[in-house]
Amino acid sequence: MQMKSAVTALLAAVAFAPMAASAQPANSMPQPIAIPDDVPTPRDIPFSGSIRLDVDVTDVARGIFRIREVIPVQGPGPVTLLYPKWLPGRHSPVGPIDDIVGFKFSAGGKSIPWTRDPANVYALHLDVPADAREIVAEFQYVSPTSGSQGRITVTPAIVDLQWNLVSLYPAGWFVRRIPVDATVRFPAGWKYGTALETATLSPDNTARFKQINFEDLIDSPIFAGLHFRQDQLTPDVRMNIVADTPDELAANDEQLAKHRALIAQTLKLFGTQHYDHYDFLLAISDKLGGIGLEHHRSTEIKVQPGYFTKWNDNASSRNVVPHEFVHSWNGKYRQGADLFTPDYATPMRNSLLWVYEGQTQYWGYVLQARSGLVSLQDTLDGYAIIAAQLDTRPGRQWRPLIDTTNDPILSKRTPQPWVSWQRSEDYYNEGLLIWLDADMLIREQSGGKRSLDDFARDFFGKRDRDWGISTYTFEDVVAALNQVQPYDWAEFLHARVDRIAPRAPLDWLKRGGYRLVYATTPTPYWKARETLLKFTDFSYSLGFTLDKGNSLSQVMWDSPAFNAGLTVGSVLLAVNGQEYDSDVLAAAITAAAKSRKPISLLVKQGDRYFTADIAYFDGLKYPRLEKIGSGKARLDALRKPL
């Protein structure tokens, strides 16, 4: 019996044993095909000839631009044409190549075949015939007609013409070495604003611009519109306004005077101009896609209707104007060395955006107050919102500020579901706080004799009228700060930029004579901001914001709402059995602080309905700054006009 069992066990072991190594077939294991690098490396040498670029933007009803581009060739053989991919000011590879259609290439009237590079889809390869002197490219740019498709650049009344959308350039050259002669045909009766200089304007409303290099062309967009206004703010600066309706153009003298004061205060701060002339391009629209984009000699800004006509209701929307203007000095003239690239195919690196964007954000708030564009109190209230938001952001526990400089590349500015935990381009506002810290420290250390103003003049203000690019490194920033006030600035910046910090950089508050507090009522600035942005903010109580449809647009990580199971997209239907509105919820939060009873929320989440009982008893909380004592405060000096 034992012998039989042993034989059975042996047979079973043999039956189920793996096949011998020599008999088992191996899994397939291919080797990758090498990716050829067929795109020429850019060289800093002159391009022979000039590109002729003609753009027709008259089809505003359908948002279709028609382009004809004549590109000189340097000889027969392979040519690579590139569509701009890495876009200045966007800090990311977001050139909308998918919106370019209908390619036709020819030379001497004969069609030239083309192929798209399989690894770099922004590159088109052609083979130029021996007798060709130029390539003719014809194609269309089709603007999104809905926000779900991308940014809308054309409406029946406004065109935002960005040259990177409608042009190709030959690979192999620094783009600053490629000359371009450009023309644009506008709809009949339309007018336009741009930093480009017009050579001629034809009866059919075709503008021919003076020759410029490709880099500066890309940096010189056009706002055109059926309803257009231009004001000469100073001898060197114009305000070009387009709007959905003519009544939105009604800027009064006092409002324009505040914009003139902004220019005056900015020039006093930096001491130089880094442009030969400057054009604000301002679109007042709820139809055009949103934008606030800097250029060396102009800026693209889109604001909601009411910018002039409801001036007292939209202070928070005006910060974009000084912010983008400051970029002419910080970001366009002075630029992080690792961000500068010779063309729009070379990847950008964003490690110094906490200077480029962060200090620009800082100066934007300072200059809005110094110019009177935004009141001193509204500016303080804006600081309070920024300080509270970043000081309570749980994402600080795992992610240092420096890593957020990668966000334009990581997310390409798409909405994030858990902003408080993910963090999202915090280098803007946290950069502002860092530079507030630096300013208050310099004022304290120097006994009020020096400030960050001195850094601005030294670092950004040299070489008047130079609108080239001057690059810098982290070490250059540290050295410039030490010239203003000796201190361990390298450690100061590393601690705030490169390391995880559980709290926001708020040392400026005590040094500046203020403290951050939370009140049960919002500031007027807070309420106006809610109205302008069409949302309701309970971030510092229950931990969420709601859009105008009662849907949760953000839920703070680990907040009472988060711990009750609410998420972005949840719809709030009722509060304690009563139909939801913001006043009802505010009253319930206030009542719970006294009754100590949980707040009952009826919630629709997808196709599921449930009740969330939130045991929160600390009442309504809205941030504001409170002055310490009654004497003069350093923070007040920061906002004093020069």
C-alpha cells in the first residue's frame, strides 16, 4: 500500500512539473527601433531671405484663419518645418498643432509631398526640388468654437491673433535670426491694436507690418475688433480695447488716470523701460477665451464685462494689468537661464518661475496699490486671502514649492480635482509671500533705509530701452540681494523654495505690523470676488467652494466636507431639510456653533443621493489682516506711492 502511494505521488509530480528549461519556449523580447533625430539643431546664424506670412482672419463667423506662407529655401534637399510647440509665457508644450489643417506645399507651382515626423508631431518633412528657391505653404487654423475644444480665439466681434497659431518656421536657426514680412486681412470696418508697426493699410483692410524677426513676431499678438478704442496713456504706452458691445468701451478719465499712474509708478520703480513702445491689449468679453499673457512690448488680457462700467465691483480683476506690465521687466527682459531656448522646439525648464512669476505677482499687488488701480484696503484683503489659502494647504506636507514650477508641463493648466492636496502652480502666490518676506526683512535689517525696490532697480532696471533677453541664475539672484542687504539669502530662499514647509512663509506679517485673523464676516473684497467669479467660498469652515449651480468646485483635502465623503462635482440640494442657498448654509454653520448639532446636508453625487452629517462647530471663518498696535507699520510703507 505504501509502495503504491509512493508511485502515485511520483507520477503526479512528473505530470505537473514545469517543462524543462530547454523545452519551454521563451516569451518574445524585441529590441526597440532607434528614433532618428531628423530635426536640425538650431544655429545662431542669419537665415537667408525673409519669410512672407499672409493671414486672413475675415471668417469670424466660423473662426477659420486662412494662411499663406512663403518660405525661402537654402538649397535643394530635405527641409523640416516646425509648428511652435513650447510657448513663451505658457511655460509648457501646448502649441495647438491639432487645430492646424489643410496643408498644401508647393514650389514653382508644383506640389511637394510632406510627411509628419512620427516622433515629433510638430515637425513636417519635405524634399525641396533642385530648382526651387522658396516653398509656398497654405493651410488653415480652426479656432475652437466651444470652451470644451480649447481656448476660443475668435468671436463675431473680436479676434485674438497669436502668431504662433498661424505660422511655421524652418528648423536649424535661432528664431531671432529669421526675418518675417507679415500681413493680416481684417473684416471690413474692424480696427486693431498691436506692438507691431504698420507699414501700410489697404482699402480692403489688409495691414502690412514692418519686417521683424520671427521671435519678436511671435511675441507681438494682435487684438482686433468690431468695437475698438485706443487711448494714448503716455508717449510710449497705448491702451487698445476691444469688447463684445460698444458700451463696454466707456472708460472715463479717472479710470484712465489710474492706468497712467500705474505706468508712472512702474517706471519710478524700475528706472528704465524695456520696450521702444508698449501696447496694452484689453478684451472685455464673456465670449472670448480667458487670457492674461505677457509679451515684451504688449500684453494680452481678457476681463469680464463691467471692467469700466462696474468699476467698483471688480477690483480683483484689475490685478492682471500691473502683473502683465511688470513682465516686460521680469520674465521678458530678465529670464531664468534654463528657461531661455533658441526656438519653440527646445524644451523649457521652469526652475526659476518663483522669481519670474512669483516676484511679478508681488510687484503686481504693490503697484496696484501705489497707482490707486486697487485701493490699499482691497490690497490688504487680497494678501489675507493668499496667506490663508497657502497656509492651510495640506499639499505642503509632501510637495515643496520648487516642484510646482513643473505644473505647466505636468498638467498644462487643466483643472485639478484636489488642488489643496495636489498644489497647482503655487509659485505664483507663494512666490509673492516669499518676496514679501524678503522685503520686510530688508527693511528691518536696514532700519528702513533699503527695500526690495532697490533690488528691482538693480536687477531688472539696467539698460534702458533694451528689449532683448538678459538671463540669470539662482546665484545671480542671491548676489543681487546681498548687494541690497547682506544676509544669508541662499539659505533664506532654499528654505522657502526647495524644502517641504508645513506652513506658508508668513514672517512678513509680524515684521510688517499685521497678523492674519479669521472673522465671522467676509471683507467687501471677498464678497466682490465671489460675485465676480460666480462662486461661494466656505473653504475655512466646512472646506469647500460651490459654483453658481450649487456644485462643489473644490473640496479641501482632510476638511470636514472631505471627511464626510463629499467630492468635487457633488451637488448640494438642502441644508438641515431646507432648500440650499448660500445664506441658508451660512446660517446653519453659525447655528451649529451654538447648538453643537451636526449640519445635515442632502447631497447628489452622480446618480446617488445621500445625507452627510458634518460635525463642525467653529462657525464661519473669513481671513483678513489685522494691524498690530496703532503706530506706523512697515507693510503700509510698502504700498506708499514713489
